[in-house]
Amino acid sequence: MRRQIWFDDDRNGRCFGCGADNPSGLRLSFFETDEGAEVEYAVPSDLEGAPGIVHGGIQATLLDEAMCMTAYAKAGTPVVTGELTVRYLRTVPTATPLRIAGRITETRGRSFFIEGTIRLAATGEELTRARGRFFAAAADQPQETSA
């Protein structure tokens, strides 16, 4: 299965990662898969750290977006990030198609434990991985992020 993920409303139009209405954003378009959610993206060179290498903070952002979108796709709820741990395995090249994906490994109450990866789209080589805890966002309440 692979279907594009659409929000039920336009409240995330300005989101830095996935918002279509943010001129400075990444404008990522996600797809639900059997395992979770994924996006293919080639990071432009203006988001590099060292020459030709995607900035580590941008990698973390891509993973965070994919992992949050995984919860939305698989559990039907928007989430906020409570904790995110990123492991940088190899350098990630700019201007190269990447596949960023997430999958839920555990659900505990209103929290989700999610793993994510950045891989080269052409070969599947894993470049970066992450794991985190995400909390279901209440529509009109501030989020508590304590364990």
C-alpha cells in the first residue's frame, strides 16, 4: 500500500516540514505505507552543513516530520515530539534523492514510540536513524511532555 497523506483540515499549511503554504519550508509530501509513512526528498544545497552534506539539524527535522506523520497516518492523530534521538551513521549528500521513513514500534496510552530512517533512494543504504517518543496532541490543550 502507498497512498498520499492529506490532513483533514488546513491547520498545518504553515508547517515548516509539510506545509504547502510556507514559502521557507520544505514542503514535504508524505505517503502512508504498510509499515508507516515515507517521503522522498532531495535536500537542496542551501541546507548543507559542510559542502555537499546535509546539515545535521535538517536531517533531524526530516526524521521528526516523518515520524510525526507516521503517527498521523497509522493512529489518526497529530502528535508533538517529546524526545528525539538521532544517530548519524554516514554523511547525507545534498541534491540526491533520499527516502525518509517512520514506523511505530510501541504505543503506550497517548504516546507513541517511533523509529525513523534516512536512506539513499537508489540503493536503500541507511545513512541516519532516529527513535523518539511522541505525544498525541489534544486539540485545545497545551501538551504535557513528561514521561
